Amino acid sequence: MRSVDGRPPFSVEFLPPRDAVAEERLWRALRQFEQLRPAFASVTYGAGGSTSDRTVRVTGRIAEETTLLPLAHLTAVGHSVADLRAMIGAYADRGITNILALRGDPPGDPLGPWIPRSDGLTYAEQLVRLVKELGSFHVGVACVPQGHHRSPNLADDTRHLADKLRAGADYSITQVFFDPEDYLRLRDRLAAHDPEQGAKPIIPEIMPITSMRTVAKMAELSGSPMPTPLVERLERAAGDDPEANRAAVRAAGIEIATELCERLIAEGVPGLHFITMNFARATREVLTNLGYTVELPAQPAALPLNVAEPVSAR
């Protein structure tokens, strides 16, 4: 994918498939994106770390069978330190050296109480240190522009992000947001709190809304509802019958995502990271709206991920 007029590179995120049909859809989307050469492709964990085996397997296949650079998700929730060491080793054995280190949400209820395992880890900062101890990995962490729902205030939330970066993380990827001011305020807060960590890239995560069901789901998962003006915009498109007006809702969602990206590009973001839900069409439409071309260079533009030498987890 070629950047146009200074536009940043993009990356894509996939879900581990639940069955054979979902796996076929995932690989169809992966192959479509492979033609556009995103900077990297990541595969998430299920809630509570429930899909770790599938995540490792799919990420390994991306590394071995495609030209895409894989970013492996790794969450502390539900795992002992021994489990985590084994998964880090499994990634290393597949030649995967880029890891997104996450604490993760409690199983069952993402907004429920966090109860750490006695033989596990409590904080993402600890997971970053563990990954860094086990090899030459390039590590990212997550951040929440509106502030994590478990943080008592934004200052405390910013401190925790700085701690994760100081532990050895090289960059952060945001949770989904829809107000660009939330991203910009996060960037400013981190730079003011710790200029050294504030200099590290913060990659915004974008999710094109394609149905009204997605609006409610995003609020449930993030703990932060969409801005009221955007919800009203989608509701106007939906009218009295969201199912009958699905195309109008989808078109409004693509416009909203495009406008958000345009503002972020103008503010100099280091990249755009798209949640694809294992479909290529919506993200491709947003990229087309932004003026990206499909005239492919020999190599993708670089995000703050690298391809390190193969490592062996100690």
C-alpha cells in the first residue's frame, strides 16, 4: 500500500476463527489485505484469554504462509507465568518477534472485577518485562484515549501507560474511539507526564461501524459509549427499521470512520490500525475514501514494528 501525500501506513486486526466457516472467511480477508501490503496484521485473543491456542496457530500461519508481518496478541488473564513463558516460546519458535502485551479482561464479564491468579501476573507492565526478558521481542501495549474504566482518573491512567512503556514497550495501540480529541488529549497527557515515553508512537485503532448492533457492542466492550452526535447520525440513517436501512447505516459508519481518519492524519498519527472483524470490504472502502492507491510498492511503509532476528525464549 502506498502512502499518498504523507498519509501514514495502515495495519489490520483479525479475530481468531471459531469454526471452519469463520476460518475460511478470515483467510479470504487476509489474502485480500495481503495485496495491499499493510504494515502488519494482528490476531486478537478471545475474552478472558479463551482462544490462546487458536491465536498462536493463526498467527503462526500468517508468519509461515503469507508475506504479512504478524503481530501476536498475548494476554496475562487466565494464564500462569509458566503458561505465558510457553506461549512466548511458541511464538518465538514460529519466528514471531512482535508481541502486543495485554493484561486482558476478566472472563465472562469484561467489566467485572479483576481477580489475578496466584501463579500469574497482575499488570501488563509485568508482562512487558517478562516478554523482554525472554528474547529480542518488539513489544507494544494498549491504551485507552478516554481512560480505562478501572482507572480512578486520567492522571492515574496516564501514569500506568507510561509505566508500561518504561518497562520496555516500544509503542502503544489505542482501544477503539470515535472522538479525535480523545486521542489528542491522550497524546498530550503522556508527553506532559513523561516526555521520553510520550515520544513513542501511539497508533490509533479504527473500527468502521457497519450496523446498529455494533454501536451497543462497542459500548459494552469498551465501557465508553460512542459520542451522542455520532449515535444520532447513525440513528437517522437507520430510521424506524435498522434492518431495512442497513445500507444507509453502513454508509454513515464508513463516512464517520473516514472523517475520523482524516482528522488523525492531519494531526500526524504514526499509522492507522483497523479492526476488520475478519472482513476486508469496510476497511478497504475507508482507505479508498482517504485517497490511498493500490499501486503497490516493493515493501510496505514502516510502522514502529520491526522484524527482529529469530529468538529462542529462555
